[in-house]
Amino acid sequence: MSRYRSFLISFGILSLFFFSLPTLATGTNEKIKVFVSIVPQIYFVEKIGGKYVEPVPMVHPGDNPHNYEPKAQQMAELSRAKAYFAIGVPFENAWLPKLTAVNPKMAMIHTETNIVKLPMADHAPNDGKHTDEALDPHIWLSPRLVKIQAGHILQGLIAMLPQHTDEFKQNHKNFIAELENLDRDLTELFKQTPGKRIMVFHPTWGYFARDYGLIQIPIEVEGKEPKAAQVWKLIAEAKKQKIDVIFAQPEFSAKSAQFIADEIDAKLIFAGALDENWEKNLRTIAAQFKAALR
Ligand code: ZN
């Protein structure tokens, strides 16, 4: 009896040990807090970092990544972050040095490295007043460019948590396959519409348009609402191109876009570029673009 009993007891202790192992393991693998500049990057970092990271965005939906100013509470949160995944949006120019000063031990990963940027689109590139000082920062809206960003995210995560290298590499491989699949679908969607035009308020879609053979006509001029004369030029252009849908962004004023839409009897659609469900959002907007092409 005592032998059987001691067997039971030791089995009990053993199983207690084994069954509690996973709990112990998750206890030591608490999610690492990392910062990203914009919300779509949460999607990218989670795709590769999986259960090991908790990405926190600096610019929240509805805020403008061109001129955002981090809040005091975000600066406090930043002091506990292990890494910052930058993407080259304009507010970073002024703020990254300050963010690094708050937390000098935080790894700074520039996910836009090696991406060749296009000049920021002007609404009338042939009017002689085109300034290409500013480069187009909207690199997260091209699946092909997200592939490059994913490589930098992978390297950054491996440097931070080398014990999970194999898992990160596998996640990265799966993510690349998803991006290639999305790219194939979008290429197919716009195969028959090369050179067609979409009218947008803010020129968010430069890389998307380049990759899928579209031309974007932005309403905004160098980050500002167009002046009256420019608005009338746009109206003439829109009529000529038979534009009947205008795309605006939730984080920008839609005043001039609405005015032009009313003048030419077009529909105004809000196409957000900062959605957290990145792939679903891109597919939805692509379908809206396709339906609007004439
Ligand atoms: Zn923008």
C-alpha cells in the first residue's frame, strides 16, 4: 500500500511540476512594450513579434502624423519602452531626438531604411511651382514597401529578444507570404486600369498608385487647403477626367474636397490610411478605388 501511495504522491508532485511549467514560462515571458509611430505599424510588429511584444502607437487614429506632438503621459510611458520602431513620418524629424533623450537605452529601429522615396505629389506638377524638397512619407500603404519594413522589424526584434529568433523568423516568413498574396490580388484588381486617375484630398496614395498603375490627383497643395484659383483648376481637371468619387481622409479637413465634390456632383468617400486592421482596410479601399475608376 505504502509503495502505491508514495507512487501516487510522487506522480502528483511530478504532474503538478509539469502542469505548472507553462504558467511559469508565460510568467517570465511578459510582453515587452515597444513604441511605433503610427497605428498600422502595430499590425506589422504584432505579425512578427507575436505574443512577445505589445506595440503602443505614438499617433492615435484621428491625429495627424505630419505635425503630431507627443503628450507628457506618452513621454512617461516611453521611458519604460524597450524599442521604438520609426517609419519616417514628418513628426519624427522634430521628435525622435527628444524621444531618445527621454530613454537613451531604448533601441531605435528605422523601418524606412533602404526605401527609395518618391517626391511628394503636387496637385499640378507642371505648373512650374513644384517643390520636391519633401519626400512622400506614406510608405506603409504599399505591400511591396511593407516587405522592406518587415525585414527591419525582424532584425530589431531579434536584437531585443534573441531567445525567440526562430519564432520571429517563422512569423516573418508567414507575413511576407501574406504580403505577396495581397500584392498579387491588388495587381490583378488593377490589371485592366493602367493610367486611370483617383482624386484624393491628402496625397496619401503615391506608392500605392505607382505599384498598381494609377495616378493620384491630390487636392491639398503642400499640406494646405488649396486657394480658390487652384480649386477651380481642380474642378476643371476633375470634369475632364470624369471623376465622380473623391477620397478624403478622416484626419484632415474635408472642406475643399466636399466643395469640389458638390461642384462636379461627385461622391465623397473617407478612405483612412491609419487603420489598425491594415490588410482589411487596404483591400476595402482598393475595391473603392476600383469602383471609382472611369
Ligand atoms: Zn500624410
